[in-house]
Amino acid sequence: MLGGPLMQFSDVDNLVATTPRVPRISDAAAAMAAVFQQRGYDSQLLARTGPGGTRTFLVVRLGDGSETTAGWAVVDPVDRHVFTSPDGRLVQPADLEAQPDWAAAIGGDPAWWISSPRAINFQIGDICNMHCVMCWQDRRRKQQPRSQWLPEMTAETLRAVIEPHLGSLHSVELVSFGEPMANPQFDEIVHTLGALGHQRRRPIEANIITNGSLLHLRRHARVLHQPGDLTFSIDAADGDRYEAIRLGGRWDDVVRNLRMAVRHPQRHAARRIGINMTVFAANLDGVFAMGAFAAGLGIDYLSILHGDGLDATAASGQQLERAHPSLVDQLDRIRRSFPWLHLNDYATGRTLPALPARTQPGRSFCGLPWRQMDVGPDGHAHPCCRAYSIDLGPAAEAWTGEPLRELRRQILAGAVDDQRFGACARCPNLGIADRAGSASDPLAVADAPPARRVIPLRAS
């Protein structure tokens, strides 16, 4: 071993991201090892043979020099991801010997986690141009003076959060407690994402959930030039009902922007267009009509959400049971009538992902802390959009920081501290034994509300 300087996680990620790709996969590990050695870093190659054949990994020494934080990171030269060990600590020699097949361990065991998030979800503001009857954020804003609303995120805040993770980041999500395109710097944020993707020579997927009414303004349509999911929140397939649900919205504007997005000549080949529909009593009988509307426009996916927590909104008393016969029947009719339309049935839970093999007995497993984090307008990180009461500290330090490592440890142990991580401890995704249901009872998770934000599930 070379005994060179010790690296930090961000150093490894950034160096991996700038390492030239080689034509032959078999030469990738050696080429990457040469780059690390040229910089004087302590690294070695590690070959592991498994069912899929022999894979070679690069093991890199990193830490700050103390015995408690020093250890190893494992780099997959093909996927170009950097992994660390269970419980948020660095890899130790015993860990290396305990994993005869690193490819299988990294691919299927949630304990092994990448040293930078694959996804970062940004809540970029609070301003909204509509007053939706089922929105509790609208009710909150009406009860607060404007000075108490959440701030609007700046492009520089977003850049500062992304840059330390640029090498491994796959996607970002731009959402808001209001309407993301109402953020005064939305155009600058989109431009920043494009520039960062150009900087690393690989685009960043930009997933955006919007009411769609502002897409035509200024340069907002530039989001179509980038890959990712653009989801329009539309809760009815006819103008009268739509405008009665989304007060202040204009049906003609939204449909025009939706059609423009689908047909735009400069739309990126990997820019997917979809619709979110939140279902409650006022629009229950229009679910199939929404399927026909989406299929007719050439939409890529339709996500059906269950309207929950409505007692705190203007739609109080209109919440439906998840297994409502009319809802189930209309969703089945959509599948039969429009087989080319990708349908995400989050309302009844029949398209929720299966649980990993290491799920604790009697409990579900949340894998989000191993894959992504949420960042609020103030630049602080949170476990997800449902857990903003849990502050993980500044986003630049949160991924490898003590609070998130402790949360991962507690999730693996099957016991989350209600005092420290209350929102996670009370989350139905951690409290239901089988949120994927069973073959005999596909609606067994009817009382487990999905997250408010939805992007389509795609097979890996």
C-alpha cells in the first residue's frame, strides 16, 4: 500500500466522476486505479467472483486520520458508484473478507450504501397561484401572514447542495409546498441543473411536479430539453370540474401547456410527461375519464393518488376508503382499455414496490435514507417529504453526518426512536408488515397513505 493522503467521500466521488471512461469494461478498474495512484492516494484492486462472474472493485483508503473514522470505500469502476459499509461507517478489513460476492451484496443488501445520494429532492418554495380545495398547504398559508411563509430557494443554494455529490447524483426533484414554477428563480434553477450536467458531461435528470399553468412563461419550457419526469397535477378531465377543484386555475391554459409539452419539437428523448390525479369524493366518478384523457394525449404515465388528510382542508368529509369499489373498477377498466398507458395505482397500493429481503419481521422497510434526501428552501436536509420535522443539518454535510447514519442504524434494527425521529417512527411505511400486499389480498394496505409526491415506478 502507498500510505498516501486520506480522502473524504466527496473527494472520491469527484475523482471518480472525472476519470476518463475506457472502451473495454475489463480495463475500467485498472484505468481508475492508475488515476488514484497518480494522485498519491492509497488504493488497491479487489476481485470478487459471484454468480454473474468475476467483478473487480477498487478499494480506496479514506477518512480524516483518526481510528474512529478511517476505513475504506469500495468503487465499482463500471457503474462508477462509491459504496461504504453497513450502519454508515467505513469499510474495515473484516467487511471485505465477509463479502465473497461484492456485486450481489451491493445490488441486493440495503445495508451497503453509496457515499453520495443518487437523488436529491428539493422543496424550492411556498408561493402558489392556485387554491386547491384538497390542499392543506393552502389552508396553512391562508392562516399565516406572508412573512411566515417558507422562503423561495435560490439557484445558488441548489448548486451548493449538488456540487459535493455531482459524481454520483442521478436525478433531482423540484417540487414546492406551492407551485415550483412560481419560484422567481425557477429559470435560473433549471439553467443551473443543465450547466452542472454539462460540467460532468452527463445530464442530471430533473423530475418536476407542477400544476402546469405557468409552463409557457419566460423560459420555463427549457425543462423539456432535459431528461426526467414532468408531472402535471390535474384532478379532472373536464374544465368545469377542474376549475371547481383547483380554484384560480384555468383549464384551457393547463391543457394547452400539457399538449405543448407532449409535442414539443425539442423535447428530450428521456423527458417523460405524466399526470397526477388526487382522488376524493368530488372527482371519484371521473377516474376512468382521466385515463381516457391521458391515453388520448399520448401521456407516458398516469398516477392515481388517494386524497388523505382532507379534514384539514376545504374538502373535509370527502376522503374515500382506499378499496372503494368504484375506484377499483375504474382503475381496472383503464388497464384493460388503454394497455399502452403506464398506470401507477398509488390510491389502492397495488403498484407499491416489494420489500427487500432483509426486512425486519413484522415491519416494513424504508430504503430512502440509502438512496436520497430532501432539501428545504433553507438548505437543510430531511429524510423525505413527510419528515420535515426531522432536521438532518446542512445538506452539504448531511449524507455522511451522524443524524442520518443513526437513522439508518435504527431502521436496520427495526426500532426507530420516536423522540429523535418521530416522523419516521410514526410513518406507515415503517409500521406495516407488508405494504406490498399479497396475492390473495391486493388491497391489504388500504390504510397506508402514499407519499404526496409521486414519480412513476420503473423496473430496473
